[in-house]
Amino acid sequence: MTDIALDRPIILADYLAAPERLAKIIAGLDDATLGRSLTADTWTIRQIVHHIVDGDDLWSLGIKAAMGNSDGVFTLQWYWDVPQTTWAEQWRYANRDAQPALDLFRANRHYMAQLLEAIPEAWGSAITIRWTGHEDERASVAEMVESQTRHASGHIKELEAILSCEVQAP
């Protein structure tokens, strides 16, 4: 993670807005549209939704770990050792209903925001992240929240791009 100047109220507002932005984008989409992608070898709308939510769910553990034990080490080694496409296949992203994922995303973001608001000093807490094949590095709660905010936002823009095209997945 990088040292970045963070504006907590803006980041938290964007963090909390992502579930509604995502829900609005996919509201009313039929099964065929949820199966659209930019190209035949990229993820579909449905797969991207599940990816956003699973990543958010996993990183909430890192945020909680940093808030509770700054001397600890956080790793998702079990997850990082497997390619993202494999997780998408194993967790059946292409076939699962997106609504439960949206519900989890909304609930998780509200829960984490409440936790961050209850413990404002925790934004500066940090934990050591053990990355696969890289040097360990420290990441603050603020950096992890900001990273997850950017992650969701980037994929939401990707969904908008898919919907603006007439490209259909095979």
C-alpha cells in the first residue's frame, strides 16, 4: 500500500455510496444482460459483481485486524495463491444470483463504516500485510478502506462500459 493523503469524510462517503451505485447499475437487468462482457475472454457483469463483493468481504478482515492488532500480520495467502479466474469458476460467479451479493455488500459497507465512525482513531492503525512473492508491507486502515473504495469504483466503471456497448458474451 502507498502513503497517500486521505480525506476521511470523502473516502467514507464514496465507500458507503458504492453499494447503491452498484445496485443502481444492475437494477432490472435480465439474465442475458448480466451475462454480458466486453469481450469473450473477460468477466461478465454478474462475475464482476461477485468479484467486487468477495474482495470487499475479504479485505474487511484486514481492516478489522489492523484495528484490533497492529502488531499482527494479515495475509490472504490461501486466496492469492489461486488465480482470480479460478475463484470465479470455483465460486460459480457466472451462475449465481447477484442480489445476495448486493445485500452482503451493502450490509458489510454499513457495518464497517459504523465501526470506523465509532473508533475514529483506528483510521491510523496499521497491520503488516504478507503478500505472496513480495516483501511484507504496512497498510493502514485508511489505506485499505481507500483501496477498497477505488477497487469497487473501478469495477463499477467497467460495468458502465459493458452496458454502453452492444457486445454480448458467447
